[in-house]
Amino acid sequence: MRATELARRLAERAEDVVRVLLPAGRREGHEWRVGSTAGEPGQSLGVRLSGEKNGTWADFSTGESGDLIGLVQAVNRCGLHDACTWANDFLGIRDDRPRVLGPPKGYAVPSRDGINGLSAPHRDWLVSVRGINPGTIEVYGVTSKGAAIVFPYMAPDGEWVGAKFRKPDKTMWQAKDCRPWPFGMPAVPPGTRRVAITEGELDAMALHSFGIPAISVPMGGGDKRKQVWVDQAFEWFEPFDRIDLVLDADNEGEKAARELAKRLGLARCFVVVLPHKDANACLLAGMTAEQVLACIDAGGTLDPEGLHAVGEFSREVIAEADRIDDGIRLPWLKTHNLLLLRPGETSIWAGINGHGKTVVVNHIIAHAAIVQGVRCCVASLEYRIALWAFRMMGPLAGTITPTKQFMAHIMERLEGLLWVIEPGITAKAERILELFAYARARYGVELFVIDNLTKCGFADDDYPGQKAFVEKLSDFARATGVHVAVVAHMRKGDNEDHPAGKFAVKGSGGITDMADTVVEVWRNKPRERVLAQCESDSSPVPPEVAVQFTTLLSVLKQRANGIERQFALWFDRTSGQFMESRGQHARPLVDFSTTDREEVSS
């Protein structure tokens, strides 16, 4: 949560806050009076406890002032992030955000062998050729190793996380297998609530030379995989009120700006246009700090305006003629290009209780994560996390009885691919939306699943609430380019001998109206009854029954292409997978070789 929002919440309890922070003070009218931020009795420092300026403070002897987060910093002598942690604890804000399945990935720590400070030729090149302020060089910890300048990628506490090496001739390389991490965190003052992001180390240092706190992305411009470092550093950005994106004015820079704005927050990310190629070019061109800051202040957001002239979309309209329908593919070849989980869409997966809709969706999640590398987040609201994850082992391993070694290996493979939401969260519908937005922003999740709609805190007859929730999910999917799949129950008819159809989905009819795709999962109960009778009578199974499918997927609605078809599947009880043809055998989605077994054992 941003520092300003936390300060607003603290202001609602201003007197409680100052009684904890400054217990030696006393209330005088609408203010809390104390000697200074050291906490001694006195009159110099006043904190407003009510009115329009509630939660603001000023020390008239020193000239310091600010909001309650600033007061926490001043009293506790701490930085912005520690002050926000204090505020969260004080306000009782619980961290129930999605948790990643599997152990954390191990990263290498860059070797510092042969690094003995910045050499004189390298210092001269940085100062004389690139115009970097000598003080800036020290703050960013730039050093040398042989013929290469070393740009250390450090955590806020100064610990080395990664390193990039550069020769003055622009030959560059990075330390291998290190954590994706931005450059320059320790150079950002602990109290600032605004930071700039650049596309290179020298650009970050150039802005710092102008007096502007700045960091750099580690892998240049581009979207998605080029900006995976956001996963690792997301929490560090949370308190900032404004993030200035000072990236290169090219296609890759534009892609990076859009990706970072989506991940870090459209409302607080401002795209900056400089009069020269980049920040270092501005420094070398002789621009003043005031001129550069004016450019940055003039940055604009990427917020959608909502109303456009249709001519703005000429290129996109023409491109539609060549667009290939794409999305997350289901595990069965027969469905490819016919039924897709498309970005920006919402799908409903409905079925009568006990017909296997959850098992089908779990197979889809497993295939999407492991085979296609799709980042998934699941709100499985009926089962505790460990039990749900255990049930995922079957389709992932190709057997419902994998060894413990195999399960440990699967959990390692799921790291960075699958997140889960605790089933016991309160204010479920509203909180699920908040957690989905967080998972999209921090982890770049592409597929979200809710299992199931009846567990989202609505009464059975709260049709307006159910419809509004699905509408918000659809808005979220469109705004972020993700897919949201919702599992829903269907009303039982006179019997279960045939699919129930779209109008049998439980709840408001608006649920299926809002969704882009509706799929019914039907279990072939008539076939099962015949098989059970034949087993009981020790009689042969009729050939026409033996070849029948066990599960039928009926596409009841598909807005994107209008295709409404049925797909027959055969459930394999030994794996929890669904086969697309009779006689097909289950296969593990996660490979487990002899080498893997040895690594897990060690």
C-alpha cells in the first residue's frame, strides 16, 4: 500500500497514533503537543487531530513537517519502507496475498573476486566522458574488475544481488544465474516517495547527478519476460506515490513503459519524454537540473481515456484482417483453435455437483502452467491449500500415487508458475478482486481461476451481487489482458441423464450474459449405471456402451468465434487426467528423470 494511503488511514486514528509514538505529549484543543520528534514534553511540535488538516504535523523549531508516515519516520529514525511496515502493524493490515507454490528458487550471488575499487581510468571515463557526478559514482557503488566497469545490483541494505560488467567500448555482460533485480536501490533516499526508472545504469546515474532519485531496469526495454524483475522487487515499490518512467523513446522503451505501468500501477506511473535520446544524453547536452525536472514533472499517465476517435485505431482495425485467434490452449488437441482461454475474457465452467468440473479445470491449470508456461493464480475456496495442491499431483505426475520425491520435484517446477489464495479470506468477492489485481501486478499472472462462485460470499438469491461480481471480473480481465475462469454449479433437473444447458447455471442469468465463454461439464451417468449393472450381473458390457465417452464438454457460448460444439473426453482414474480418445494412456506433464531423482535425494 502506498505511503500516502497509509498516512490517510493513520489520520483516521491520529490520536491513537500520537499516544503510541509520542506518549509524553498532551492534547491541547485540536492538537497534540510535544517538544520534538525525540518525544520530550514541550510545545514546539504539534500534530493536528481533527479537521481538514487532520494527521499533519509541524515542528516549528526545526521547520520539519509532513503527514503521519513522515512522523513515524522522524520519531523512529527509519526509512519509508520501515515506516510503512510500522503502519501496517499498527493498523492490523494482514498480508493474505497469494502465495507461490513450491520452494523459493535459488539464485547465485555474484563473485566479488578481483574487485578492488574503481580504477582511475574508469573513474575518468565516467566523469569526463559520460558526465557522471563523482558523488553519484560513490552512491551507486560502481567499481572495477580488470578492464571492465562493474555496476553492482544491490538490495536496499547494500547486499550484492547481481552485477553487470561493461567495458568503455560498450562490451557488456551480466553475472550468471543471479536474481533479476533493478540497479541503484541504495541510491534512493530512505524518505522519498518518488522514484524514476530508466533503461540503463548510466541513465539512472545521470538523473542522480541532476539530483533526481533513480534506478534502472536490469534487462533493457521490452515487455513481459524482460521485466520479470518486478516479481522480485515489487514490495520495494509499494510505498511510492509516483514512479517516473524515463525510458528510451523507441518501440522497446514503449513496450517497457506499458508493462511497468500495468504492473506497478497506471495511476502512479508517469511516462516521461526527454528532448534527447536518454537521460545521459541530456546530461552531456548541458541541460540543467531544473530543465530535466520540468520534463519529468510534465510526464503523463497511461490511464485509459475511455473515449476515442475511431481513426486512432486505423492500424489496429486493418491488423484484425490478419489476426490469429490465440489464447491459452486446453490439454486436448481436438479443442485447439476451437476453444481457447483468450486474454481479456472471462469463462464459466459449469456442471451439476459431482460431474467433475473441478477435476477438468485442475487438468487445464496443470497443462497451462507446465506445458505452456502460463502463470496461474487459483482461488480454490473449498479446500485448504495443501489438500488442493495434493490433488493437483495426479494430473501433473500422470498418476494419483506419485512418490514423495516426485511430488517434491513437481513443487520445485511450480515455483514461479502457480499461486494460490487462502480459502478463509473475509469479504470474499471484494478481497478476491484485490488479490487478483495484486497477483497480476506483482507476478504477471495470466490465468485466474475461482472455484467456485457459490463460495464467494453471496446468498443463493443475491442475483444482483453475483452478476455485479462477474461483471467486475470481466472488467478486470479486459483491463489487464488476463483470462478469468469461474467454476459454477448448475441446477439439477428431473435427472442427470443429459446435459442441463446454459439456462441451468445457478444464480443470476446475468452470470452467463457477462461471460465471454460458457462450458458445461457433463458426466455420463447413464453409461456408469449400465457398467455397474453389468458388473453386478457379471454380464458383458454392450459394445455400444463400452466405447462411449465418460465426460462431455459442451460449449454453450463463445463470443469470440461463435463456435458452439461438444467435445467427448475419457476420464483416467489412475491420473486424474482426461483423455481425448478411448484407450489413450495418461502421461506425466512434469518429467522426472534419474538426474532429477538424484538431485531431490541429495
